[in-house]
Amino acid sequence: MTAQPQYWVVSPNVDGSGRCVEEWKDEIRKYHVAIMGWDPGVVSNKMGSRFAGIGDPSIQIGDVVLVGRSRTRREIVAVGIVNSAWWPERLPPHPQNEEVYLRHLEPFLLLKDAPRGVPLDKVLPHSKAMTELPLSLENPDHKKVIDWLDKKLKGDDTQSANRRASSGPLRQPDIKRRHQVESAAQEAVTDFYTAQHYRVDDVSANRCGWDLVAKKERLTLKVEVKGLSGTTAHAELTPNEYRLVKNRDNSYRLCIVTDALESSCRIQEFRFDPNERRWLDQDGNELSIEERIGAVVKG
């Protein structure tokens, strides 16, 4: 019999300073994780051990995690179901380049806000790294938030499968390999534009919604790169990235690289065609856009 999941809120303010929250949000969206700065072995603060699933209560596989906080304003990032044990990882790169602790979330759904009537402000922590939402009929605010989270997650057909799989062996997400794929894709796209006599600069650290700037004479292109290890062109865009697609920015290029680790990798360069009023690649293939908070794109 599957145990009743617990519900948690984990703050995106990973290093506690509040200076790099936007950068941490990007990493959370990129890697589909909840992140904790507290070491599980620190006795003076139990946040790390509770995040790691040590002790009672603590986050366990199959639990639901809402990533968000409420300080000067309400900030929610995503919700997901925990499907990994904790592990330390240096996200390449991340704001402070410090060791942090991760729990992978799958399914993972980007969130922007809750509908009116869902009392998020009543459950989001102001200063704590994480807090539990006990499922109790005595707290109607908790119940409303939990019901909303369950409704969002039920839209993902993999939810039941992930919870059933939680009792068996799990494979740790390979974030290092994902980074290798992204780096190889960015290198391939740089070569792609260099061969066309563009001067290419890496601006990914600026987190402006694109990874590269390609310049040739009076033309300046803003290039977002999505790298994939397989052959299917399917990628997620953050709200910042999707903004330029939605606004039909003529200088924006979305390059989806499949088989990125292979010498025979394929690059699809999507641009907005003002005559067709569609996003098309160099071979005339249309970009299929499934709009969410950001977007899922298929080439």
C-alpha cells in the first residue's frame, strides 16, 4: 500500500543571502530540482537533515515539494514529486559555486502563481529554508493549497507511475552528463555561426534569456541553445526565454541541437518568419509550441 505523501515548501533562497534568488530559480528550473544550502550533518540546524530525508518528519521519496517563498513579495517557481535520494552536487555553473544538496523532482511543473482563493501566502515561509504542510482538516488553508497542488500534478500522467516506482531502486539523475550535453550543443552552435562569419560571444552567465550573441556587420542575433542527447527535438523554455518567442523578436534565434554529444549532431535554427508568421527552421520545419508558464517546444 502506497504511503500518504507529505507536502513541503522549499525556498529558492538557497544560500540564505537573498542576493542570488533569480539565479537559483534558473538552476531549479533547468535541473528540475529542489536545492538546499544546509549540510545534512549540521547538528545545530535540522533543515539539512530534514531535506535529506533523515529523521522524522523529513522529505521522503514520493513527497510533494512546492518551491517558493514569501518575503517582500510572493515568489513561486515549481511543484514536483521527489523521486531521488539527496546528493551533493556543484551545479555547473551556479551563483556561488558552493556545494549544495539536491532532491530531483519528477514530474516537475513550472508555476507562476495560484488562482484566487488558494491561500499561498498562508503557507509560504518568510525566512525558513523549508517548512512542512501537514495534511490536517484543522487547517483549511493547508488543505486548499494541497488540493490545488494535487490538481496540478494530476494533469501529469506520470504522477502515479513515479509514486509506484518510489518503492523500487532509483537511478540518480546525471546532472553532469546534462551539462556535458549543453556544453557540446553550445560549442556546436558557436561553430555553426562562426562558419557563417559571425563573431560569437558567450553571454549565458548574464541570464538574459539567450546564451550567445552572434554579430556580423550590422546584424546582431540573440541565440538561445537547447542541447539534447537524443534524436527528438523537445525542450523547455523558461519564462525569460519564452518571452522573446512570444514577442516574435526578429533578432532571436532558438537553436535546438539533437544528438549533441555526437559529431553528427543536428542543429535546427528557428527564427520568426514575418511573412509566414510562424517560427521556422532552415529547412522550413515549423516550431510546435505548447504554452504553459514557459513553453515546451518541438522541432
